[in-house]
Amino acid sequence: MLQLTIEQNHQRMKLEKWEHELHEREMHVIERELALLMLTNNQERLHQQTPKAQKRSGRFMRSLLHAALTGSANLSSTAATNLISSPTSLFYLI
């Protein structure tokens, strides 16, 4: 009976050691997979092109300003005054 208990303890210790080694190997594999994912993600971000803003020609603002000053557009005098004093209000008039 004593020999059986000693053998069981020995088997239990071997099993615990094997489980610990298996856990360590799994952690190592997960670390490598994570490093690989991070590397591919960084490479994808480097290869993506950032969108470029379109150049403005400047004619649109000038033509509306000219129309507001000459009164040929369908703008009231208050709207024309606001247009001259605040260029950003141009987008609200359209």
C-alpha cells in the first residue's frame, strides 16, 4: 500500500511538471504570434497611403465675393455684408 502511494505521488509530480512545461510552451507560442501580428500591423500601416487634400483654385470664393459686391447675385445686403466681414460665413450661405 505504501509503495502504491509513493508511485501515485511520483506520477502526480511528473504530471504537474509536464503541465507546467506545456503552459510555458503555450505562452511562448502566444508571445511569438502576438509579435508577428504586431509586425504585420506595423508594416500594413507603413504601406497605407495617407489621403492628400485637394488644392483649392481660389476662384470660387472670388466669384461669390465679386457677385456680392456688385449685387448681381441673389444675396441680400445683410448677407453680402456678412460675406465680406466673415469669409467662413460663405459656406452657410450656399
